[in-house]
Amino acid sequence: MAGQICVVFAVSLDSTILTASLPTVANALDANAVKAFWIVASYLLANAVVQPLMAALADIFGRRSTFFASLLIFTFGTLICGSSRNIAQMLAGRTIQGIGGGGILSVNLIILSDIIPLRQRSKYIGLVQLINSLAINVGPIVGGALIKASWRWIFYINLPFCGIGLAIIPFLLRYIQPETTLYSKLGQIDWLGSLLFVSGSTLFLIGVSWGGSAFAWTSAAILVPLILGIAIVISTGVYERFGARNPFLKLSLFQTWSAIAVYICTVLQSLTLFAETYFLNLYLLTVKLYSPVLSGAVFLAFAFTVVPVSGIVGALITKLGSYRWAIFCGWLINTFGLGALMVLDQETFVPGMVFTLLVAGTGQGILFMAHQVATQASCRTKDVAYASAMFSFSRSFGFCLGIALGGTIFQNFLRHRLAHLGLPLAIAADAEGYASVIKHMAAGIEKDNIVEAYAWAFRYLFATMAGISSIGFVVSFLIGEHTLDVEHDSTHKLMSKELLQLDQILSAMDRAVVIEQSLCDFYGAGKVESSTYDTIKAKGGLLPALGVPGATAKNPVSIDGRETALLGSIRLATRMMTPSKSSRSLGQAASSATGGDKAVKPPRSVLVANIRVTMPDREVKQYFVFGRPVIDNAKLGYKVDFYLSESFLDHA
């Protein structure tokens, strides 16, 4: 997980690291305002549009291969950016970076969804999201500090993180997956659907990004890509529904209003988050006239609120088993926090500024985790990987809208105020670049009026964002509460050290692809047909039921991994005291299932029991328990070694 964290930090850092230092980089590359804007936008756009495609490729080529390839692409783009001599080279590098970064963010969430049950997932994903949030929010601070040495270090700082990831990920991410030929894998790619989605999304985001800044909203340069992009995206949906043999877009993700509402809320939350991150730093540079370093230091009040709040909420969701409360509270506080930012002007004292940033950061921190959990809880178990990718896409899509719509709204308000004060309207066309001009202007009425115009524009920008946040609050009422105690089911199993040992046992059958290491999540998710379990549940847990000193009943009941192992031993001791005539060794089971004539050498473990689990949707799952004979007081029992799902025999 350390390698993933390093890589996610680098990718997320690149989303905002240019916020405070963009004017310096643009000047060094002799870029005008529009080209400077695309230094940020090209990365975010490429990052967003490739994520659903990367999720599909991860299913075809495997998680590790796709993640590693994405990291290589991101590293290559970083080198291009750091060595750029002109704006064209910079934009090419940022686009390549974005493609790699999109794959990393998308596949990373899929990997976590593969290996962690839903109820515990918020705790572990929370750790990664803490890193994500930390990187996004400290990006302006890091960029402001590095700009003093050289703007190229803004990109080169990624290389140590990329190096760590490239060195350890191939050895840590070890998956069990079926072997297929490269030709077969290429045949599974939805080429037409992928092309339609990427091109349609790109055209739409280009139209949104150019609108009101490079061209008027009513111009053909804006309307054509907007209309064409929307039409192509709709065509993609139709093709994926009726024409695609292996659709890469899972339309089943959008079958309920609850799921649709989660994605809408994720886009709106990301939009407001990026607008806050980007324009709060611009406020500190242009209205408070702080240096990039001081601007980053003040912004810590926002950044270091989002991060711990997100972690605390993740832990609470895991403990309580519910997330809807967090969504409602998050949107309410987020709306209030954005409204509080309206009071910021050139006269605001530091304590008042810090308080408003704390409130705004709290709302964003709560939503950061709650939406992630709601996304996966709202989908079918087999679609969790695609839901993770769609969530990541929705977040990146929101970031694109945040900088595009936020920039347009801010420029329009600034232009209006400049005209009212009789100041040059050209200032609004290059609002970011003019920050350094304002700082070096001589004190006087003109400077005061320009600063006042900026402050006025920021005030109405944050008011607009508060309105968008209130829409998110209303939409959030459509999000339903779903249980987090569901079956953890994935055909991609990450191999721990224990599973690597088990893999050696299974190597003789190399078509067995589904391995269950524990039944912990199944005991919590459904009704196990065992009076022993009912007794334990009634007493609040296994340890209290056994009379262990100091053990207290849990409410609600939650049986952890240790208790599950003991529970399995009790079941076997009470029901399997003598070997069954139908008991077979693992090797015999494999040989029988594959129809092989050649006997497989049986390991020490033998098939000792079947467990039937009735899931909440009434689907019955069957699991095979393997253990070793144990003689205790002249009685024969079994010690549990591992479990296999019925999919073992289906795929064997």
C-alpha cells in the first residue's frame, strides 16, 4: 500500500501545485492567459476522460499491469513538463501526465475495492483519500515554496514518488488471474465505445473551458464542441446499451436515482472544492497581496482541516455502518462555509480568515469520504470496481468544471466591476497573470480600486459556489441508505503472504481463480445456518459468549476476523467430530472438477465441511472449508486452514 500512497500523492499534488505559481511558469514560457489556463486544464481534462477506459483495461489486462503502465505514462509526462522549453511542449507533457494520472487514480480505487469488504473499506480508502486530500490542498503551498528555486522543480518533485512506485509495486501487487493470450485481451477492448466516450467528453470539457474566457458563450467556437460533445456522449450510452459486445461503460451503475444522485453530488462537491482551492489562493495573492509562500501558509487552515475531518468521518462510517448522516451534514456545513467566504475582503484580519477557512474545510472533509462510501454501497457487488472508477471520473470531471466554470464566473464578475469603476477590462482577461502587476504597483487610488474589484468578484464567486452547494444539499436527499455489511466479491484477489503459500498448493490446478481467505464478511452479511452463530449473536459476540474475562457485548453486533476463525473452529468441533465419507482432499477435488485423468498430489488439508450462507437478497452461497485432522482427548476434530468459494469449482 505504501507504493500506491506515494503514487497517489504525486498525481493528486499535480492537480493544484501550479495554483500559486502559474503566473511565474506562464511568464517563463512566454504564454498568454489562455495558454496559461491550459497548463492546468489540459492535465485535469486528460485525467478525467480516460478513467472509465482505464477501469475497463484493468479488467482485461489486470490491475497490476494497468496501474504500472499508468505510472510509466505519468512519469514520462513529468519528465517532459520539467524539461519544457516552450508552451507546446508543456501542454503535451501535461496531457500525458493527465492520462497516466487518470489511470492511477481509477485503478487504485479498484484495487482497494478488490481486497477490502465494504464496511471496512471506508477506513482503508480513508487513508488513501487522506493522502489525496492532503496533496490537493498542500499543492499550492508546495508550488509556492518550490518556485523560489526553479519552476521546474514543481514537476521534478514527482520523480522520487514515481521511483518508489515503479520499484515496489511490481512486487507488492500480486494477483491471481486467468491466463489469456494478448490477442484475446485486445479483442475484449470496447474500441468504438472508448473512442466515442473520450472524444465526446473532451469536446464537452473544451467547450466549457473556453466559454466566457477564450470565446463568448454564444460563439460557434463554444457551441459546436458543446453540442457535438453532448451528442457523442449520448450516442456512447446508446451504443453501450445496444451495440457493444463488451461495454466498458456499465450502465447498470445508473439504474437507481440513489446512484445517479451520488455521482451528481460528487461532481458538485469536486467543483466547489477545486474552485475553493484555486480561487482562495488567487484571493490571497491579489487582494491580500501575499507572497506565494505566505499564501500557501495561510491556506494551511483549509488544507489541514479537510484531511483530518475526512479521516475521522471514515472511521465513524465504519463504526456506525451508515453514511447518509455524513452526506447531509457535509453539504449543510459546506454551503455555510462557502457563504462565510463571502465576507473575505482586503480588510479581513487573519483570525477571521482562518475561521472561515476552517468552516469551509470541515464541510469538504466530511463529503470527501461520505460520497466514496455511498457510491460503492449504491451499486451491485459485482459492479464495485466500475463504480469506483466512475466515482473517480466524477471527481475529476468536477475538478475540470471547477476551474472552467469558476474562471468564467470570476472573470465575468471582475469585468463587470472593472467597468463600473472605469478600469481597463483587459485586466479580467488575464486575472491570474495580473496578480504580480498588482503587487508591484505603487500605492494609490488605481491600485485600491483594482484590489476592490477583485475582492468584489471573489465575493460573488463564492456566493455562486454556495448556491451550487445548496443544489448538492437538495440532490443528496435522493441518496438512499444501503447496508455496508455486504458480501465482498471480486474475481481479482490480491495475494497476501498467506495466499502466496496457498497459491503454491493451487499451482497444479492453474485454472482456479477465486480464493476466499476469510468468511468474516459473510458472517456479518447474511444468515449462517448454525445455531451456534445465533447463540453468539444473541450474546453480542463470540468472546462474551465464551465468557472471556473483560469481553463486552457489541451493539450493533460485529464479529471480527479473530472471532470468525474461532467460530469456524467451534462449528467444526461440534459438527465434524468424525470424518465424513464424502471428505476429499483438495487435490482430489481439483482433479474431479477439472476432469483430469492424472491425480494431483493431495496437500495436508482436506475438505471437511460445506457452509451455506443466505445473503440478504436471498441468494444462497456455498463455501468449502479445508482443514487438517486434529486429535484431542481421543476425539477427532479439524483445524481450519482456509476457505474456498463455490466459484473455485466453477472456474477450476
